[in-house]
Amino acid sequence: MSGGTWQRVDDSYLIPLPPGSELFLLPDRVPVGYDHKKQRFVRLDKDPTDPMQKVQAVAAFMAPAHTQILTAAFQRRENARVLPLFSYTAVGWKEGQFLVAGVRIDPLVRQDMEQFDVEKLNSRTHRALAHQRDNRLIQHLGTCALSYGCPAARNYFLGRWEAPLPTSPQCNAACLGCISLQENSQVCASQERITFVPTPEEIAEVAVDHLQKAEEPLVSFGQGCEGEPLLQVKTLMKAIGFIRSQTGLGTINLNTNGSLPQLVAQLRDSGLDTIRVSLNSAREDYYHRYYKPKGYRLSDVKESLRVMKRGGGFSSINLLTLPGVTDEAEEVEAIIELIDKTGIDLIQMRNLNIDPDWYLGGIGYRPSGHTLSVPEMMERIRESHPQVKFGYFNPCLNPGK
């Protein structure tokens, strides 16, 4: 599907199911395919090899560094439950292997499955937790690594790449697809939100050692297990000061909703290197219906990106991608206009983790005309702004080794 509409699959969109991906059954949903003989889309209600067997739609949850081009095609049964907060990529079977409609968007292997030696991870994590019992942030990251399988937390304990620095139990948005807090909702949060604000000393203890010793070191405020880090700006500023008083290595990044540009400016002055602002859409109505911002608007988000660039920093957007909406021609033009006005350096293409039907209804989606495709969308942006890169991960600007 694309934007809730069934679509035939271009073979050029298909790649082998990436290692580390998962297959999900989609409850209360019947798979849909294109019948070449009848030249129309058809429901598959029964197993064609055994009519007594019922069938269920299936989707792929692709491994990190991959972006979906199409979502799984299905038809909902009556009173179908809302799907959990994952992404649902179109998947099929051909010539002895699973294929998905997706693209590898970033060559970095930071979160590839083969990078994680489970025995080594468990050993190093338990050792760190035992040695640093008084650091609440390290204890929290231990849960992220061992219970939730967070790749960033895992990489922290393995001493490499990007390490997470969650700090904020509070948020000033009520995102439809929030993965750490769902209140009076039809879905459950994917993980528990942090319940405390770490001290600047606790944060620095995590960050300094990582920046001094890790391969391509990077530390990031703003994680899936927290609210909005800008609401803890005083703590962040002190922590950055402690970190930079001890090491100039690596990159300090902020993942944020970009709601408070004046605070972004303060953090840049304190030593923040990069910022990544999350967006589901560059169109104001769809943005506000998804984020449900409290006390700010999309114009403030854009100003945060401008503030970072004016201060000499690196800025990117975390474009929460859903085929049919993100690659709609009107949306692509809105993204290009955002680039014109903010001068961003990078677009991170992250799959939007949400039931597509629930999302489209939640934002009041109305098709506005021509839809490109995710690859065509990227090409259109490259043509207008060749300096803007596409990727999946935050960059390390100062490897130090």
C-alpha cells in the first residue's frame, strides 16, 4: 500500500529481507495481492494450497538503516484492532527468499545484527552495572540494552559509535505514535519512559569515558525512552560544560522536537555540536495533528534548525516516513521549502512506527494529487539541494582517532 491505497509493486523496489528484520502477523487483516489474470487486486481469504486453512496478512519490520518504499497490503476485517507501534513494510516471497519493498538508506553498520555479540554484550553490560551502581543513568541504560534491545544502549556498553543520554521524563507534545507514553490510547507504548532527571555528573560520567575511548564517538540527548530533552536545558548545559572541560573528542548531539529555539541557541553556545529534529510532515496541519504540540508551532521547529545553522552547528531532520504521505508531491515541495529556509545538512529517513490506517485517520489525511515514490522523492530533493545528504544515523563530526 501507499497512503492507504493498494499499489502494484515495481520490481526495482524489491530487495532481499535484510538480516535482523522480523516478520509480523497482522491480526484481523486479510492479505491483498494483484491477480494478473483478472487484472485486479484480490483478497486472499484462504490458503490456495489448503482451502481449509485461514490466512493472515504479514508485514516486515526491517532492520535499522533501511527505509520502506511501500507498506503491506491488506484489508481490515470488521472491528480490527489497532496494530502496535511498529512499521509494516510490504513483504513477499520469490525464488526461495523473502523480498521487501525497501532501500538501504545508510551504509553505516552501527546497528547491523552481525555487529552484536550477545555473550560479549551481556558480560560487559553486567560488569558496568555492577561497577557503577550509584549512577542511575547507567542503570537505566542497562535496562534499555538488556530488556528492550536498544541498539544505541547496546553500543554504549560495547564501547563504540553512538551512546544514548536520556534525561527527560516530561514532554511538551502528545505524539499520536509516541513510543514511550500512551495515555487513553488504543495502543501500548513500546517501552517505559525514564522516571528521573539524571544529574549533570551522572551524564558526564557516561559521556566522557565514551567520547574518550569509543570508535567514532558520539553521545545523544533525546531518546525513545524519554520525553523532550529541551525541557531539561539547565541540566544539559551543565552536563555539556562538564563533558567539554574533560574532553574535546567526539560529537555531542541533541535529538529533539525543536520546540524551543531560544534554548537550542543556548545549548549551541554551551558546546552542542549537532541537532536532529523529528518531523512527520513539513505541512503544518499534518504536523500539528500528529505531534499535538503544547505551546509551540511548526514555525518554532523550523527556527530551531535555523538557529543551529546560524551558530555554526550541524542540523538534520528525522523524517518519519510513511509511503504515500511522505512522498506525495505536495509534501516533497514542502520539504524542499523547509530546506530552503533552514539550510539543513542531512535528512534521516526513519520508518514511522504506527498502524498506517490509524495514522492516516489520526492526521485527517486527504490525498492531494500525484504521489512520486520514496526513491523519486529523494531524487527530487537531490536535484534541488545536492548538498543535502540522506542517511539513518547521526554523524560523528570529530572521530578523534
